[in-house]
Amino acid sequence: MATQYSSGDLLADRRYRYAEACLADGDHAGAADLAEQALEIVPRYAPAWLLLGRAREGLAAQGDDPALREAAARAYACALDIDPDDTLGVRAHLVRLGEGGGLPALSPAYVRALFDGYAPRFERHLVEGLRYVGPQLVCDALPPEPAQFGAALDLGCGTGLMGAAIRDRVGQLAGVDLSPGMLALARAKSHNGRPLYDRLAEGDLVAFLAAEPPDSADLCLAADVLIYVADLAPVLERIACVLRPRGVAAFTVQSYDGEGVLLGTDGRYAHADAHIEAAASGAGLEILSLRPADVRREGGRPVPGRVVMLRRTAA
């Protein structure tokens, strides 16, 4: 494993584990001290820099000390310097501190690593633990006609939960996901004696859509995927390009009552209704429905969201 993700020193590893335990217990001072001890032993240990930033940020929140916020930002910057692809998800912390430098808060490398590690327990945790019902909500939002969609794209298909929910209503089904681990599970699934997906691709959904032929899809779906996208406009523009006239797109988002887009402490984006409406209008997509929905639960509480259905205008 690359040195930036493993200290390679037993003493530093032990200090880091103790620091993690302190942070979990809310002891930010202890976590910061132990993270600093680990970094004295292994200075280019990116996870310890990230943990030090989180501990300092926690201390800053307790006393509202600008100096501690600046120190947290410096620790995050060190982690990002060691891990420029941001597999650890440092950018999201910098963005919350107003230090993102215009970079997307969630890098493809972070999302890929997150879901590769999550893949083996993904479905059980999501469905049983979080009571996730996104695919069924998306299916329920679709119009009864046409009864069968010719070609459908499952964007951020994961292990195939959305694909399994929609399979009986589509002729050809393609899926794309950043995570090879998720795709391996989706590839292993079948439906009526044939593979669940006719085609699977690994990659970013915007790049995938850009490579698809124009006017080639009747349906685009994204269940609990666009919560990892800040600005919906580029995605909806690409969806509009691949949809045939009168083609339909349906997806879920997290929502909030403010303006624009909000990056939450859970590392996911919440989109205001006005942002969804503006992005859809700019892409040439008509809003057929924008329904409140609780797609899943976090900490025993429902997460406010929307189920959105759009249609490409005839032009």
C-alpha cells in the first residue's frame, strides 16, 4: 500500500488509532495531540493530517477560534498535498471551511474508494439499516405510459438496486458507476435467466453521458447518486443530449429550504428546489413532478429529499 495511506510504523499506527478513538469520544484535544505524535514519527502520513484537521476543527467549533480554523485548514492542505487525488475525501472539509480553491468537494477517487470499500455490505446496510427506498420511489414516479421504455441508462448503478427495480419496464439497460467493486456485484446479477444489465461501464457519469450517442435513450435514472454532485446543470445538460425527444429522466436528491446547494456534514449535497428547476430549465427539460420524499434514514431520522421527474422537450 502507498506510504501516504499507511504509516509503516507500528508506534505511529498505535498513536493514530488512539487519536481516532479520542475523536470518536469527542476528545478533540487528545485527538489532536496524538495525531501530532504520529506525524512526528511519520510526517507524510496523510490520514493523520486529516485526523489532525478534524480535531482542530472540532476545537475551533468549541471556542470559535479563527486561529484553530486556520490550523485545521493547514492540516487538511497537508493531507491533500500528500494525496492529490483525494482518496481520503479531504476536499469536502476544506470546502466547508471556505478553503476549497474552486475544486469539486468530492473527488472521483474519493467516491470510488468509498464505495469500493462499502460494496460487500452496501445492500444490506442501505436497505435494512437505512431503510432505503430510492429505486421504488423513482419507479413509482414514472408515468404509466409507455409501459415499456426501449433503452434506459442507470447512472451510478451501484450494485444494481435501481436496475432490478426497473428491469421489467425496459428493453435495453445500461449502467455506469465509478466503483469497480460495485460493478462486480451488479455484473453478477441476473433477471429471468439473463444478465441484469445489457451493458456496464466504469467511470464518471458525466463523461459516460458525453460518450453516449445523442437521442439514444428513452429513460435516464439516478437513485441516490446526485447527492454526490454539487451543480446539477452539467449532468442535466448531458442527460438532455442523450434523451430522445419526449424521453424521461427520474432521480432522487437530498433537499433543504435554503438557496442553491449545501454540502452537509455527511459529505452529501442537498439541492434547493430552485436549483433543480433552474438546472432543468437550462438543459431544456420540463419538470413533470418534484415530490417530497424520505429516501432513507440517518441516525433514526428521515433525510428530507425529492423525487424528480423530467421530460425532454420536443425540440
